[in-house]
Amino acid sequence: MAPVEQWCRVRLLDADGAELACCVLEGLGAPDLSVVDDVARMALLGRRLGGGIVLGNVSPALRALLELAGLGVQMER
């Protein structure tokens, strides 16, 4: 069985930049397009709340998928 890998940390921000929620996306093995879908849905929720999301500790595999999908989300270094 593949080990659990942390793909990224997601912070949901309101219009003022205050953190509303924080979660970690992780799973078995490498991320796939369903993880990109999850990130897109969280970004949409953030925009609906007037804010957005910021991704931290993004794995190289997820970063490549997000870039391939053209999902423009803010990522911390």
C-alpha cells in the first residue's frame, strides 16, 4: 500500500484576508485530477465569500497538476 502523502495545506480567507478555515489535503500516493477539482471548489467557495484561498506546502506533483489545469491559485513559497 502506498504511504499517505501530504499534497498541500489550504487556507480559506475572507475579504479582509482573515483566515476562516485551514485544512490539509493528503492521500495515498500522488495527487490526481480529483484533488485539482477539490482545490477549484475551495477557490470558488473563497471567491463567493469575497476572499480566496492560499495554498502552502504544495507538493511538486500537485503544483504540476495545478499548472497543467491552468488553475490560478495563490501559493506560498
